[in-house]
Amino acid sequence: MKMMNTEQYLAMRAEAFANDGITEYPESAYDINGIWDQSRSTNWQKELMGGTSKITNINGSISGGSGQTQFMVSGTYGKETTVLPGDFGYNRTFEILLQ
């Protein structure tokens, strides 16, 4: 997605205040009133969406028996990660089925 750079963003903010008739920026407008470094730039798409998602699925089963008895044990494990930084993955627990 195409995003504004810092210079374009600051121009848009200044124009918004001008459209509202505000000539002095309020203290809470730290992005445009000089409190924040206006030469700084961050590519938030790269920072937040730059990772690789991984999916792991493991399934297994063992079965056997004789003419008089039968058994089956099965289990499933799954893990998924996200493209976002941090530990936001999804884990499915190990399931065992005995018959």
C-alpha cells in the first residue's frame, strides 16, 4: 500500500489545521509543533509486516491388535506464527485418542 512520507504527512497535518482556522498548533500536536523530530522517518509497513509466517502441523497414529483386541493412539500438534513482530502465534495442543 502506498503511504505518505514524513514530509507529505506533515504538510497534510499543517493543511488540516489551516483548514480549521488554527494558526498556532496545540501542545498535543507533537508531530507538527516541533516536539518530535520532523526529519525522522519510519517505514511502518516494513516494521510491522516484514516477517514470515510459519505453519507446523504434525499428525501421527499407531494402531494394532489381534483378532480379539484392537488399539489406536493418535495425536496432533499445530503451531502458527504471524507476520507481526512479537509472540502472537497460535498453538494447538497435543490430542491423544485411545480406542
